[in-house]
Amino acid sequence: MTITSRKVERRRPRYAWLAGGSAVVAGSVAVVVVVVAAQSAGAATAPVGLGTAGSFAVLAGTTVTNTGPSTVSGDLGVSPGTAVTGFPPGIVSNGTIHSADGVANGAQSDLTTAYNDAAGRSPTANVPAFIGAGQTLAPGVYKASSSLDVGGSLTLDAGGDPNAVFIFQAPSTLVTDSASSVTLTGGARACNVFWQVGSSATLGTNSSFSGTVLALTSISVQTGDTIAGRALARNGAVTLDDDTITASSCSITPPTSPPPSSSGPPTSPPPTTGPPTRTPPPPTPTGPGTGPVPPTGPGTGPVPPPVPTGSNLPVTG
């Protein structure tokens, strides 16, 4: 019985280790499930439809004001206001200036629809009031509790999917710090990045920005900024100062397929196109004397009849 008791005592640590291992495995599985769910949510996010507002690089509700040699690639418009000032020296290329015309009116209507769409998306994650400073974010819908400040470098990584969508919801203001940057990687495209702003947006001097700003009130693009996207304001003004704004557009692109995993089962070789190879039969002799070769050498083959010699010769005469 003492031996039995000792055996039991020795086994208990093993059972405890197995239980602990099971807990670790269960925890790991839970983490994997959370990560996969977050990735699936980001991958399933649909882009915000801009309608006719998509052709505009700059759109305002009251006025568009420019100082310096700003360059706007795409349409520039205002509605229901009428004032557009500072062009020239500002330049509009690959587009037209629309002042309270039917095109600008329709674009403002579509902007309202797009703004409400972006504001109504269910967030996949909440973000603090400050983002950036070397941070990298995956696709998804990110919501701030009030104002949102972007400083330093913010990287948006699409993970190889050029159709991945990023939506940022700022119920109050959006501010980017001077010399800040929003960088795209992993196939991310500016046409799939949206910033919904509940009041006004201010982009700090010499900042590099990616995405479409959908502001309820106004947008101030300060000196020396570069925007790959749009500055679209529903009810207020858009002000520019020696800036470069290029409207981005997207077409649906298939995502990049990941390389096959080396941990899977071995790959079978492809079947051959010709008939299966068989072992050839032994060669058949050809030419004269075909057929079985007669044996040679002494003592082989049929014995010839004896040749009569001496007394065995027949008598003649």
C-alpha cells in the first residue's frame, strides 16, 4: 500500500501539469479566435459610397478660400454658397470649379448621405483621443469618444488586401499635428480611408495626410500640407494655403494571395500526360538466323551417324 501511495503522489504533478497545459491551450485558442474575429470584421468593412462627391477634391458649403500656389487635382466646388477665391494663384487640374451649380448641389446631397453612412457604422474598436506616434492600425472602424488628434506617424496596414477599408469616427474635432503623417502600407489605398468629423477638421502645417475628410462644418488645410484624398465640408468653409490635394479613386482589385504554407501536407506531383511507362520486353533477335540459336561446342546437338571404317566397309565387286 505504501508503494501504491507513492505512485499516486508521483502522478499528481503530472495531472496538474496536464491541467495547466489545457488551460494554456484554451487561452491560446481564445486569443486566436479574438484575433481572427477582428481581422474578419476589418476585412468585411464596406467602403463609404461618395456618389457624385467622389469626383471632388475640395467641396464646401459656404466658401472655398485659397492662399498661395495650391494645386487641386479633381473638381472643386461650393454649394449652397457661391464664393471661390484664390484661383489663381491656385490651380485646379483634372477637374472643374463648380459654384452653386447643379453638379455642386448634387455632390453636396451625396456628401450628406456619405457622412451619415460613415457616422452610422458600428465601430470595431474604440481609440483614445490621440493616435499615431509610430502606431500601426489594421483595417476596421475606429471611434473616438470626442475629439481625435493625430500626431507623429500613423501607419494604416491593409495586410495585402487593396480593398481593405479604414473608417475613423471623431464625434467632435479632428486635428493633425504639424509635420505629422498618415502612411499607407500593405496595399492600403487612400480612396478606402475615411475620416468622419462631427464638427471641424484642422490639418497642421507641413503634414502628409491620406483619406477623405467628411466634416459636418469646416476644414482648414494649413500651410504646406499634402492630401491624398479629399477635403469635403457639408455646412462650412474649406480654406487652403499653399497645399497639394489629389482626389483618389478606387477600382475593385483582387487581394494578394498569401504564399502556401510549408507546414501542410506534401504536394503530390502532377499526373503525366502520356501513357504510363512499362518495362520493355527483352529484345528479339533480328536478321538471318532468327529463332532459337542452336547450341554449339562439343557434345551438343544431334549425334551424326557413324562413318564406316576398316572391316565395316561393305564388300563390292
